[in-house]
Amino acid sequence: MSTSSSVNAPGGDQECDTPAAVIFLHGLGDTPAGWSSLQRNLPSLRPNLGKNVHYVFPPAPTIGISVNGGMQMPGWFDLYDWPIGVGVKDDKEGKIKAAIQIEETVEKLEKEMDIPPSRIVVGGFSQGGAVALLTAYHRRTEGKVPFAGCVCLSGWLTLKEDLNVTEEVAKSTPLFWAHGEYDDKVLFEQQAHGVGVLKEHGVKVEERSYPMGH
């Protein structure tokens, strides 16, 4: 588990003695190093995200990406369409494998650091955001402890036909979704579409858009 130093509790402005964690997933072709600065930058903005919060940046496997002619690169799942608009084809098998990898990270945090899912925020950028949504909402079925929150940056909602958000997850796992209005890779339409679907399932969503690309 590629864990990066301690910091503070997700949510709230007061420091907390109870350990918490942020799991953040990088995008296509990137590595954990691409987002590891979050462990320094977030506490400078929100001091409560410093002490007692463990930052984890899992690495995606190296796989062939169809839209890139099968080129091998770090990726959470395969892509068949470009750009990524509403209705693109899903690599269901790859996405499930990616979600299982994150769930194994969650299990390690609970076993080794005594941090339960209810003290964990899972988030990601682009492909990582898609996997974060899948892990936080599709996969937290009845009887599984919901996450403390989810963050999606320029991602998209996948496997919509399999989405069944439990009442407990809808109540316990709020979502922050930010997206660039000029995104030409994961199209801006994905935010409105995904947010709308999740709100229909009772998820509390804070959505932000910015005049920028991907």
C-alpha cells in the first residue's frame, strides 16, 4: 500500500484525534507521484486535513489502451471511445478489477491502521474519478460500511445500469464533483449527467465547474 504521511480528518474544521484517510486515484498515463502533492497542499488550505489523516495514492496497473492503439500505459481500465462523452462503451471487467483493488486498500487501512471506511474519503481525477464513484456508490452494497465522502475531479459515472445506491450510502457518503467547462477529453456533459443520476438516487452532491479544460 503506497501510503503517504499523516494528516487530518476529512470534513470539519477542528483537528481530530481519530485517524482518517484520503485515497486518491490518478488519471490515465499518470502515476501516484502526479497527485502526491495533495498531502502537502490540502493541509495548507484546511489544517484539519493534516494531523491524523493518512494519504494513500494507489498505482494503476499497466494495461493496453484501445484508443491509443493498444499502447501500454498506467490505466485503471480500457477506453474504447474518445473523447469520453455520455454513452461511451464501458470496460466493465477492467472497472470492477480497479474497484476491487481500491477495496483491498480500504481493507488494509482498517486492518493495519484501524481506520474504518466511515473515516475514509475516496476520490480521483479523470479515470481515477470514475473508479472512485464506482467504489463509493455501486460497490457499497447492503451491509457494507459507507465511505465518509467521495471526490470526482473531471471524471464520469460508469456502469450506470448496475447502479443501486443504498439508503445508508446515499445518506452517509456526500459527493464533491468538479469539472472543467472546456474539457475536451472527459466532456463537460458528463458532470451534469452523472450528478443528475446520483441525485436521483438520493446522493448529496456539491458540484462545481470552472472555465478550464481537463
